[in-house]
Amino acid sequence: MSPLKTIATVALGALATLSVAASAQNGPAAPTATLVLDSHDQLATIDWIEKSDVAALREGVIEKMELRLGDAAQEGAEIGSLHKEIAELTVAKSKLTADSKGSVEKARAASEVAEAAVARNRRLVARKADLVSQEEMTKSEGEYKVAVAQVKEAEEQIAINMAELALADQMLREHTIYAPFSGIVIRRYKEPGESVRANEAVVQIGNLARLSATAFIPLDYAFRVKVGQVVEIQPRLEGSRGDQPIERKTFRGVIKFVDPQVQAIAESAVRIRAEFENPELELRPGLKAAMTIYLNDDEVAARPRTTPAR
């Protein structure tokens, strides 16, 4: 190829490259794959998912409290109890009544005697009609029906006694205060010896192992951010220079709620809520955090799961 042709070919190639670059520059920009909320007024707020004032179900006086501030509470474990002597006596009495089977046995025995009398009279009448009068036949059959009804009545009374025992057991159980979920005690409202009304809070517990983060996204992202998308947060401490160990860690979670309503103030943002696992209990409710929202699965797959800095 001549030098003149070579120079022309290179010039055309350069012109084509510049045309593609200009077209990409002037054409519509591809949508971003992530939304980053990291300015001071965009930071997410970390909050509880499970936090509850745990109440006594019955009125009484607190006998003991098993847990103190900061103690771990397992779901279903005892937190404290009320004095329950009367409830225990009520259970004992109800159990004796429920275990009593004498009335049923007596009624069944009377029923068997009455049934035998009816059978005997029928056999005699079968031999000779005038051996048993009609009046005596009617009387024996009536006594048998009454005996059968007495058996049924006695069995129904046993069922009632069993129900009363179950009710007494439940009343006794309600003298003990149980943790509705696993967490830690963050407040104690009552101490042993203090009286408590029914449904009055005794302690407050919160579950640090799972937390939420609430943030507000710009309105132009409201239709791109969806439930189920992956998010990552990095805590930000007020007044810190970003050199705290917790600020170098990221925590991955999932969006669980996108508010269908635009915020009334300024009408320029939509509230979202994400949930995170917090197995090391490092995150704390009330902290602020920068949030990165991955708007498509490809972007998440391209990024390795973050390992918290140590």
C-alpha cells in the first residue's frame, strides 16, 4: 500500500472513532445501576424491627425479676413472675375435681341395673304377656332412660371440670411474664415487691440481631427502587472524621418497603425501609448510615459480598 493510501486510511479511521465518541456523548445516557445516599441530609436512620414493652397479663405483686438491664432474653423464657399462691391452690383444687370420676361410675352402675331390669321384663313378657304389667314395663324403661341421662350428665360435668382446670392452669401461667421474642432488656419499669396492673409494662426488650434502616430517595428514583433490591449501608458517626472501625464496615440488606405516598413536605422524596442482619450486634438503633441501593441484579452479582473491615 502506498504511503498516501496509508495516511488516508488512518485519517478515516480516526474520523469514525471521533464520530462514535460524539454520538455516545450526545446520545441518551444509560441509567445508573446504583443509587448512593451519602450526603448529610440523605443519610438513613437505623432503627429497631422488634422492640416491645412486655406486660404482665394479670394484676398482682411482682415476686421476682429474672433479668436485669442488658441481659439476653430468649423467646419464651421467663422474665419475671407475680405472687401466685392463690392461683396454685386454684389449680390444685380444679385438678382434684377433674380427676374425680365417682359420679360417672355411679351413674353407669345405675344405668346397668336399669338396663338389666328392662331386659328381664322383656324376656318375661316374651314368655307370657301377663307376667309383667304394662305399668311395670313403662316404669322400668323410664328408669333406664333416666339412668342413661344421668351418665351423660356426669360425663358432661367431667368435661366442664377439665375446662375449669385448663382455665386455672392458664390463670397460673399468666402470673409468669415471658419474652415474646429473643432480644436484650433495655428498660426495667418494675422491681420485685411493686404492684402491677393487668397489661402494665414490666420491662422493655429489643432485638439487636435484626435492624432496619429508613431513608428518603429522590422522587425521580421512586419507580426504579423496588422491594427486594439489595442495599448496603455504612455507619456515619456525628463529628467523626470517618476513621472509626464501624465506619469502615458495610452491612448488606434488602428493601422491604417502598412508601406509595410521596412525602408531603416539599413533595420531592419517597420513604423506603430496608432490613439487615446484625449478628455481631455492632449496629445500634439511632445511628446514621450512608446507603447504596443496587438497582439491578447484575450490579450486585458483579460486586463480591463485602467482608466487614477489622
